Amino acid sequence: MLTLGFSGLDRSTAYKRAVLGTERSREHRIRQGLDSAAALLDDTGVLAASAQERYDGVKGTGRFPKDAIDACLRAAGATLADVDVVAHGFRYEPSAVWQLDHLSAGWYADVYAMDLQRQILREHYPAEAGWPRFVHVPHHQAHAASSYYLSGFDDALVVVADGMGEQESLSVRTGRGPDLDLIASYPIMSSLGILYSVVTHYLGFQYGMDEYKVMGLAPYGDPGRFRAAFDEFVRHGPDGGFAVPLLTANKSPMERETHQGVVRRLEERLGAAREPDAELDQRYLDIAAALQSCLETTLMHVLREFRARTGLRRLCLAGGVALNCSANGVILRSGLFDEVFVQPAAGDDGTALGAALAAARERRPAAPGRMDMPYWGDGFTDAQIETAISDAGGELEARRLGTGELVTEAIELITGGATVALFQGRMEFGPRALGNRSILADPRSPSMRAHLNEVVKQREEFRPFAPAVPEEDGATYFALPPASERAFRHMLMVTPVREAYRDRLPAVTHVDGSARVQLVNQRSAPLFWALLRRMGAVTGMPVLVNTSFNLRGQPIVRTPRDALATFARSRLDALVIGDFLVRHRERAGEPRRTAGDAA
């Protein structure tokens, strides 16, 4: 049985643009239905999953994921006619809520309605015979299914937190065997996701896109300076209850579209909002710190209540808030749960996966088992890679090497101060590059973080980088809670760098002594693991900087042609693609920069 899931709301971009016009582009992302993606399952588990942004080049796109669906079907050698069920990660039913005002009515009729989703699918696949059954999975149920059914747990507390899905912002379920039962639901006016995104917007970053930047800023600030204000913004109640009265500051339909009322209230309590690209003074850093502290405190308030109420010792997290690696680390280190699992595509792209899993479970109660790595995207043959290299032209120099020689030369480059891109196997699903579409560098260099941010990635200088380390060595360098190795495979947990290594790993140690660690398993990523082992043999520390293979404003590369084109216009020093080592021809004969500042 084939089950296809997809996420996104195709018409949301056009409707938002019609409501706001083009002059208010910073507010266009204040909507649901972004991060469209597709996922395909059979009776054995996940066959393929991919985000639409990797095909159309628009980060976080919400348009119908036709390219991603086609890629999933190609991976299975199937067409839509072979699919038994199509599942969408939203279920908007007719309600009086959608008649409150003309804008709400328009959102429902032009974007959300279930009949419209079926119509859009048929517009893209008009000639398919034997149409599959179409099901609509409530948004938070899809999020919950994406985590619980891939966790490998027999039972767990399952918590979803995001901006909003239909009419809820946080939900709590119990997972026992095949059953996911809702036990608590928090309304939109309690949305931690909207709170975090609106403050992101207030700080001059992109709503629904740059929240991870605010998370990275928070350690530079003092959370106490604005704690009293955030205690007003978020009020805790008994039995795990809370509300976000700040969100009531939007008084009109247009203010709900733009959050202008909330921003106005933030300015009254915190001072003037930051303009995009303006200097980040200490006040903004302290606001970011207070926001992050508020998020962590509120999540723990909810989790303590439902851990006590249910007695469940394992936790599954999903939803956009579950991409907050700092909060995840706090939850893991609290000891409240024996195990914590975060589905790596925890944002709305993951609801494509969750919708398919939820629909499949209705007909097949057996779970697919605990997932390993989300290498579910497009893969390419040696011949396709070789053709792409041949077509790239004479500006690049490529040499085909055996695995041992490739590993040796790549690490020699890295320890000599070079930055090396890695393109291997199938593309990762989710926002993290986990070794198949990565940029690698030497974590011992005090100047490497600045070089990667300013020269290579062309982004803000405060942004931290993640370390990758073999799973068996992780606890040597990083303070991992006991038996937590699996929680760190997907680069979704922050934990302290051990004191003895903070000065020796400056490129991956954040200002507060923490790091967003990825543990690499030999079986799952043999070449990446071999590179780390070689790094250890040469330097004494099997640790590499791992960041996504893309440049500013660009989704992570998907194809060999994407990889070569991005490399050609970048300041990267080398590219390991398949079994080729690629260099810039004009730079190939020049002496490499040295890592004179490396330990």
C-alpha cells in the first residue's frame, strides 16, 4: 500500500499578497501553509520525503509541492495512480470562526477549505486514473504522528507546539501502542510559536523564518532585564495552563494579519522595534534572552504537569517550536523524561510525513519502527554526477579518488584551513544538513566561525555552527546525559561543551559554552564517519564543523548541478561529490591558507 502525504496551502501566498499588497512584504509570511513538502510510505516505512523549496529555490515556499510529489513517486517507480491514499496535513472544517469578518471568510474560501485542496490536487494531476482516497488530517495530529510513529517507542507523551494549526497552538497526546489520544489542547491565544515569531519580527528578522537567529542571539543577552515584561506577556496557571495575553493586543482583522497591535504593545514595554539590518545593540540581545527563557520556562511548566498526570517516561516533540534546539536541550537535561525524541523535520514540512503516517495507521496498525537518518530525498548515480561535472566547464578541476584517498585529502585540506563541501547520497529531509549536503571545516580555528559566516555563507556574524562527532566519542567532548546518544543524531539538541575542550573547539563553542551537537553513526553515514575518524587520527579530536551546503538566501543544494554551481560561485575551497574531489582551477595550484591559529 502506498500512502502519499503533503503539506502546504497553495493559495496562501496569493491571498496574503492581495490582503496586504506588495509594499508590506515583511508581513507576508504571517500566515499558515508554508514549508510545503511531500512524503511517500509503503508497508515497510518511509520511501521518500522532500521539501518543495529544494526544487523551486524559494525558502519556506508554501506552493503546492508538485515537484516534491513527483520526486517521491519517482523514487518508488510509481505514479499517482499507484497511490492508495493521499493525506493532507490540514483539516479545515466549516465553522462560525470563518465568518467573523471578511478576511477570515476569504481565508477559508480561498485557501483553507477541504474541497479546495482536492481541487488543487486534481489541477496538477488531471489525467490520473483510479483516483486515490483523499483524507484530511488535523494539523497537530499530523505533527504528533510524525514524531510518535517514528520514535520506536511503545508509549510516550506527545507534545506539539507551533504557531497554530487550524485553531490550536499546543496540544498534548498520549501515545500507547498504535493509539494517539488527545488529552489537552491550547488555543491560538496561547501560542508560544506566534509569540516567538512576533518577537522575531520585532527584532528585525523574518517572521516564520528567522526564529533560529533569535535563539542564537539569546546567549549574548541577560534574560533578567526584561523578565518582568515577559511575565506579563505569558501568564502561567494551574494544571499546566498558560495564556499569552499579549496576543490580545491585535484589535482588528488587519492587525491580526500583521500583528501590528502586538508590535505596538512590545514597543510600549520594550522600546522601539529594530529595523532590518540595523545594529544589534544590547537591548535587543537582552530581549532575545528573555524570550528564550520564557519559552523554556513555559514548556517545562506544561511538561511537568503532563508527565505527572500520565506517568509516561518518554517524550516525543514536534511542531515548529520543537526546532528550538536550546529548549530541547533544557528539556532533555531536566531528567524529567528517560528519553526524548524530536522528529528532525519538526516544522510544517514534517506534517507531510505525519499526515501519511496517520492515514497509513488507520489501515495498518503496525508501526514502521524507530527511524534512523532522514536521508529520504533525491539521490543521484555516479554517471549523473560525472555528467554534471563534465557540463560544469573548465573553471573547475575534478579528480576521481578511492575512498581512502578521498578521505585523506579532504582532511588534509580541512586541517590546512580549507572549507570543504560534502555532497553524498540522498538528500536530508528537514532543515538540517546531516552530512549528505554539508560544508565541513576545522573546529579548532578561532577564526573559522567568522570566515564561514562572513566569507563563505555571507550571513550574520553571531550565528553559531554545529559540531559533528562520531557517536562513540560524543561524551568525551560534550556533556551528554546518560543513554541520550540517539537524541543527538539529528542536530536538534544543544548541550554544554566539556570545559576542557571549549578553548580547543572555538569554532563550534557558542558564547555560553554550548553546542548543537550531531552524533554520527558509522552504519548510517560511513563516509562522513570516516572523515571524522581521520580528523581524529590527524588532530587528536574527531570533530568537524558541519553546516548546510547553501549560500545566503538559498535552500540547501539538491542536485549535483546545484552543488557544482553553488561551489563555483562560492569561496569554498573544495567539494567532495560522490567519489570526486573538485577544486577551483584558478586556485588549485595555489598554496592553501594555513590554519596557523588552529590548536
